[in-house]
Amino acid sequence: MAIVKALLIGKVKTYGDVNSNDPLNKIWQSAIFKTATNDEIYADKFGFKGDDVADKVHHGGEQKAIFANSYENYPVWSEFLGFANLPFGAMGENLTISGLHENDVFIGDVHKIGSLVLEVSQPRKPCFKLSKRWMNAGIAKEIFRSGLSGWYYRVLEAGSCKAGDSVDMIFRDSGSMSVSDVNRVFYAPKENAHLIDKFMNLKALSAGWQDDIKRRIEGIYDTSYMDKI
């Protein structure tokens, strides 16, 4: 059974040192450092109340209202980052979920958590702010390579949930694709050409991701943002 191991929210804060010569430690703003709460938190179409977004161009909004990450990925990231025990919210997620993984979460899946009804809208693109969060310049590219991205939800029915709630699947489109498969097409479209026809017929994938993967297939998508530090 899938359950919410942690529910996390964060405020925008400023980090780094204005005088630093290290690109990883230059001044930056983010709400990526999130705090776990035992409270039941309400979410509307823009996400959980009390959770902030610094970069509203690339994060947040109705298509990226709530970010979830698989607890089963934590050992992978612990080894990669060299930390024995990563805290909940290590990837900047709102929901750390045990019992779900990119391999078995599909675009368009509808999950009920507490009184919230959520629909999987897209994977999370690798974000350079994770490099700053962990002082590790390689993590964005490793997310891109591994496909262990987590996934975003859009909110179909506003409501509330808390840590310990079950994650119940109430709908899956038989023609959909797993988050892992979408990430495979994004990372290496030529090597995963057998998935492209299915991708082209995805109904629930957010429009931005559809456009980006089509540009990736055409070889005109710029991945340099993953090097931005």
C-alpha cells in the first residue's frame, strides 16, 4: 500500500554568500528547503497552503501544483550525494510517498490522498537549484540520466491530507505511459523510438512537457539549463 511518509511545505528564503567565488554558493532564492509537518494541510489548484514558490516561471502553477517523490529513491540519492540519512524533502518535494515509483506511476493517474483528488501531470525536470541545495554540481544531470525525477500533480478536487494517509489510485488510462517511460523519451529519444508513438497519444501530459519532448525528439531542445549554477 502506498502511503505519505511526509508532507512538507517551505517558504522562500535567500541562501549563499554574495562574496563567494563558488558558483554553487552564490546568492540564490528558493523554497526548496521544506519542513515536514504532522498537520493536515489544505491544498487548492495551486498547491498546499503555506508552501511558497520562488521561481513562478518554471515552478508552481496548476500543472505543477504539488510535487511528489518516491521514498524508494532515497537510498539512490543517499549514495550519490554521500549522505547516510537524507531528510524527508531531500528533493524539494511536498509529498514523500512510499510504495510508489516512477516505474509504476503513470501520466494521468488519479490518486486520492485524504480528501484531495490529484492527477499526475508530468515528471519534474532536473533543477539546478538541487545542485545548490546539496552543493553537488552533478545531481541535475544524474536525475536526467536516471529518470528518478519524481512527479507533479494537478489538483482535481481541493481538499486536505496529512502524513500517514494512504495514496489510493482511482483511475488509470490504459493508453498512458509511466513517468519512467516519459523520462526515457526525454533523455534519449532515438534509443527509445519504440515509445514515441505512445507518447504522441498521451492525453494528460501537460502541454509544456509535450512541447519540450517534441523539441527533444527533433534535436532542438536546449539542456544547458542543467549546467546553470
